Amino acid sequence: MLRAKLIAISLFAVIALAACGSSEPTRFSIAADPGYASSLFRQNCAICHGPEGDGRTLDDGTIVPSLRVGEFKKKSEADVYNQISEGGNGMTPFRTQLSEREMRLLTELVHNKLRQ
Ligand code: HEC
């Protein structure tokens, strides 16, 4: 009995070590994150940018870009904030729907956490 337990424990340890050993950093998950910024994203942005911000094509054919890759990842926080606040080119402006603090939280999320 004890032996079986020990084997189970060491098996678990091996699996856990293997998971840590991979050099790929874990992808930040908006769906799994309990933070306020992620909740704002789920409520306001996921409908167009997808639940994990990977982008999608809307029913009317609008191509909504991924927020995890691409040239725009090199833009400043101010540019990202501006896009959220002013929208444009198919995106809703959020300055009348979200507070400044909420737009800053979303900017931080998009700019710093969303990576491939
Ligand atoms: C109605 C659909 C829609 C919603 C809702 C929406 N977006 Fe967008 N978003 C777009 C489209 C379309 C673009 C591409 C605009 C362009 O090409 O200039 C875009 C572009 C962006 C960009 C710039 C990406 C790039 O590649 O240049 C950011 C950042 C962004 N959105 C963040 C957000 C955030 C954060 C929210 C939620 C507060 C949000 N969006 C909600 C449709 C949407």
C-alpha cells in the first residue's frame, strides 16, 4: 500500500518537473484569469477579438486582428490606449463606455500580458 503511494507520488513529481522543464513560458489565459482587466476584456473585447485575443473574422467580413502578434506589438502603451479610447476602422471607441482607469487596465493587459 505504502509502496503504491510512493510510486504515485514520485510519478506526480516527474510529471510536474517535466512541465516546469519546458522552456516555453505559459501563455497568459484571459479566460482563466480572475483579474478585473481580464473580466473587462471578456465583457467588451472578446466579442470581436476572440476569447483569448487571437482575433477573428466577424459575420460582416471585418477582419479583427490578433492582440498577441504583429507589428502593433511594437507600439507604445499610449498608442494602445488611444486605439481603445478612440477605436476606428471597425472598432468601437470605448471612451464613453469605460472609465479612464478601466482603459488603462486594458492597455496594460494588451500591451504587457498578451503574447503568443
Ligand atoms: C466591434 C468590434 C471590436 C471590439 C468590440 C473591439 N475591437 Fe479592437 N479592433 C477591432 C478592429 C476591426 C481592429 C482593427 C482596426 C484597424 O485596422 O485599424 C481593432 C484593433 C485593435 C487594436 C490595435 C491592433 C492592431 O493590430 O493595430 C487594439 C490594441 C484593440 N483593438 C484593442 C481592443 C480592446 C482592448 C477592446 C475592448 C475594450 C477592443 N479592441 C474591442 C474591432 C474591435
